[in-house]
Amino acid sequence: MQVSNLLGLRVIDAGSHPVGTVVDVRLSVAGDLSADPPAPRVLGLVISPHSKGSFLGYERVDIDGPKMIAALLRWGHRGTFLAAWEDIARLSNDHVTLRPGYTRYTAALRDAE
């Protein structure tokens, strides 16, 4: 499955209750980025209970963009969380199922220092 096929999929929990929509796929790259790093791995899926659109970069906690746009996007994405790849029980063409007892991690990004 291609990463782009995950965007917009509805997400349900193990009891088939709606949780939200996949709005982003979070990747992780190990090692030194300038020294031929290994391929990125999927860290998890960003799931929004209220919006089907992207954060447009405003998930970064130190974004310095227009405050009105940032506030509007953050409000629209309230409750958004990161589900770890290990918490994905099943992927299908029309939805994602989370495993029982999954954890809701923060979707906020901080710049690497």
C-alpha cells in the first residue's frame, strides 16, 4: 500500500467505533541524514476526529505563522493524535482498525535541536 492511499481513510477502534480520519503519516529516519541514512520507517498515523484536511505545517509547536490561521487550524484539529504503527491492527482499502488498548500520542512536532 502506498502512503498516499492511507490519507483520508476512516479510522475505527477494535469495537468498530469511529475514531477519526487519517490526516498524515509520520515517518522516522535513523542515523545521520547526510551520510546515506537507511530508508524511513513508518512511525505512526496522525488521526483527526474533526477534520479530514492537513495541518499545513501548523502541527509544529513553535510555528511562527499568522496567528489567526494557526488558531483556526489547531481548533479544527483538536483531539488529533498519533497512533503508533504498532497500534494498527488492520489496514483495508476503506478503513484502518486500531488494536484494543491503543495509545493516543501527541501529534505536535517540535524542531530537532
